[in-house]
Amino acid sequence: MLPVPDSGWTMFPDVLPLIAGLGLFMLGMKLLEDALAALAGLPLRRFLREHADRPARGILIGTAATAILQSSTLVSLLVLAFVGAGIMQLAGAVGVIMGANLGTTLTTWLVASLGFKLDLATSAMAFIGVGGVGFSLLRRGSRARETAGLLLGVGLLLYGLDLMKSGVEAWASAFDVAPFADWPLVLMALLGVAVTGAIQSSTAAMMIALGALHGGIVDLPSAAAFAAGTSVGTTFTAVLGALGGSADKKRVAAAHFGFNLFKAALALLILHPMLAALGRVPGLADPLLRLAAFHTTINLAGIAVVLPFAGRLAEWLGRRFRDGSDQINHYLHAAGHEVPEAGLEAVRREVRRALGMTVSLNREALQIPAPPVGEWPDPDAGQGRNGRRDFDERYRRLKRLEGEIVEYVARLQLQELTPEVGSGLSAQLEAMRMAVSSAKALKDIRGNLVELRLALRAPVDVRLEEFGGAATTLYAAIDRLAPGQPEPVLVQTVSALRNQVREAREGALGRLYREASRDSIGEEVLSTLLNVNRALYLSAQSLLRALGLHLLAPETAGVVEDASLD
């Protein structure tokens, strides 16, 4: 059994400053993280999802993002959300995660070079005073208040570090460090895993290692082993965030955990020769600087070893994990609710799937063959019993998808949303509602259409051919609508189609009334034809409105309404 240091209850008062310092340091880190996320969060999120498309680029972006946000955990959660929403590829996500580990070393360097050599309390008081007053008095949500929160976070971080430094020095003076000499490096690494997993901050865990090394509680190899374990402990949040999530989320979490575990094992394997080599580097005689250099070098070494295989790793992970969910959606449960921008993109993708389901249902109701290639494929094609789900089952799945989207957006709206995200979600919800309305209108007249086809009366057959011809022309045009087209073209096309549908309805009404005046069709058949004409009109207008809301920016969708009235 390993010896455990025991100095009795008399040591407890000396530990209080260390505990208080750790608490203030973590509170400062949280305020700093929140402020930076608010000040730079949206542009940074956009940059992450738009540029982290390859492992090498992902490493650079992950390093910069973590250096800015000072939280590899936050960056990891962003990556989970973006991959889950389908807007970041797995290979790029692996790169961002590797870079996030490197970005955390910036704080270690700052503290190692300055934190234990300067009077931090005086600087901390100034930051806390200015930041605290501004954070309390300024308007919530304003950039000025977020800036004040940043200053307050820095102040608490510095003051906590000063308390930790004093606490470690006081504790070390009454602490017998000899038993730690017998602790294996593997156990010190596991201690690093446990501490980081408990406090969920590798930066704070590194401050503990630096403080213990500075106070003489542990030697440099033990502190380095502890530092190696911190990178594994920080993956617990990402792993928990992936549990119960999509296969893509599990793949990212597996890459995160696997890379950091490999890096920790590599660190323990080359710990002594690496520390000896760093000791010969000019300027690294100070053990604190050597620990910071070790921390950075191990991260660089891990990246250098894994980067050439990052693409193959992503392919291998892509063949692992499978979704066992009975949910209809493919992207919502994967995206989560942590990043509203990723949530909006996931909702857009689901509404696009719903529109494909609607177009397919409507084609079947109207007996219009589907084209070999179109912009709105049926995501349910080739599924279900006997290779195809029946109409009613597919309609129920469309309704279930609508319910899942509404429930997801309701939870997403509990967060503070930007106007852009809020209006985008509202537009996509309305598009989803219109799509279901379009399918329902035709579902309700399927029986009427069957009756009319079985009537075998020339005037009725003529009207049915007219209905079918107009619908065939409409759906051929819809199949050419694509998200990548310029907005002016989309506005013009959708508006023209809505006017075309209106004219077709009015023309059909005129012809039906003329048929009625000649008594060529009975009253019951006339009523059915009028009902069918109305349903065709409502279905087409609802579908075109859904397409406009989905394809166009919210502020542009209203232009379609105005143009279609001309």
C-alpha cells in the first residue's frame, strides 16, 4: 500500500487559502470564458464551422480558439454541436480537438513565467474593482458589461492565483514531502486525471501542478506526470456530452479521448529524457518554465504523430458507432442545444428533409411520377417493409418529424438567441407547418380522386386531366428549385409559380361553373370537383410558401408574398 501524507487536522487552516484560491481562480476562469464567448463567440463560431474543413487547418483554428476562449472544454462542446448538426466534417473536428489541447498551454506559460514572480494581489484589486463595478451597474447583455465581466474574471483569476501561491507556500512549510517521492509517475498521472475530471478545468489543474512544484510539494517529474494526466481528465465533459447522442458525436468524443490518452501515454514514456533535454535549453533552468515547456512539447509531439493519420482515423471512426434511435430526425438529436447557430442549421436540414417527404407524398397522391434526379428527394425512399412505406405511414412520419422539430426549437429558444437565429428558427418552423398543411390537403382528397377516376364520365375525365397537367407542370418547376440559386431568381420563380397556381384555380373554377350551367355533370360530382380544386390550390400554395420560407432569408420571404399578388 502506498504511503499517504498525514499531518493531522492541524494542517487544515493552512489548506483553506489554497482551496479558496482554487475556487476564486475557477470562478474567474468561468467569468472570463463567458465574457469572451459573448464578445467573440458568434464570429468565432462562424469561423470554426466555415474553415475547419481539414485536420491541419483545424489544428490552427482549435489552437487559436482555445487561446481566445481559454477553455478547451467549450471548444470541444462547440465541435460536438457542429459535427452533430452536420456542418463540420469529422476530419476537421479531429484537427480542432488536437489544436484545442495546444491552445490551453498559453495560460500555463503566462503563469509559469510571471504568476509566481509578481505581486498579483495589487493588480488583481484594480481589475476586481473596475470590473466588479461595471459588471454590477451596466446593462445586462451589453458589450460594455461583458467587457467589465472580462476584467472581473481576470481580477478574480489573479487573486485566486495569489491565494493559491500563498496557500501552497504555507502548506509546504508544515508538510512532509518525503512520502511523495515513492509515488509512481503513473499514479501521479492518474491523480491528474482525477483532479481535472473533478474540477473540469485543465487550466486550473495545471495551476495546482505549478503551485505544488513552486512550493516544493512535488518534484518536476511528478508535476510533469500530473500534467500529462490533466489532458485525459478534461475529456470527460465531451464524453458525457456524447452519451445518448448521435453516432457522429460519439465519434468526436472517441477521437478526443483517444488522442489525449495516447498523448498522456507518450508523455509518461518519454518523460525523463524529455525533461533532461529541456533542461539543456537556454532559459529553461527554472522548473516552472520547464514544466510549461514539457506541457507544450508533449502536445506538439502528439499532434506530429497523429496528424499524418488524421484522415484515416476519421475514416475508421466513421465505420464505428451506429444510431439506434427510433427518432425521425437525423440532425436534431445530434446537434444538441448548446450552440444555437448549429441548432438552426440542424433545423434547416430537417425542414429540407420534410419538404422532400412532402413533395413525394403529394406526387403519389396526384399520381405524378418522381424524376430520376431532383432537388427534393424522398428521404424515406426504399425504406420500410417490402422496400417501401405506404402513404399513411409516411404521412405519420412527416407529422412526427414536425413534432420533433417543434419540441427541439422550444428547448433551443430557452437560450439567449441572436435576432438572426431567432428569426431563422421562426421561418423554418412556419415552413415546416406549411409543408404538413400541403400534404394534409392532398391526403384528405385521395378518396375523392379515386371516386372521380372511377366515374368514367368524359367531362370528369377532362377536368382530372386538367388538374393533373397543371400539377405536373408545377412539380416539374419545383424540382428545379435549389438552395444555391440567387435570391432574386428564387423570389421571381416562387412568385411566378404562386401566380400560376392562382390562375389555374380561377380558370378551373370558371370551367366547372360552365359545366354546371350545361348540366353536363351532376351536383354531387360538381361539389367533389370544387372540393378537389380547392384542395389542390391550398396544397400548392402551402408548399410554395414553405419553399419560400425555407430557401430565402426571413426578411426576403415577404417579398414573395408581395410579388405573388401583382
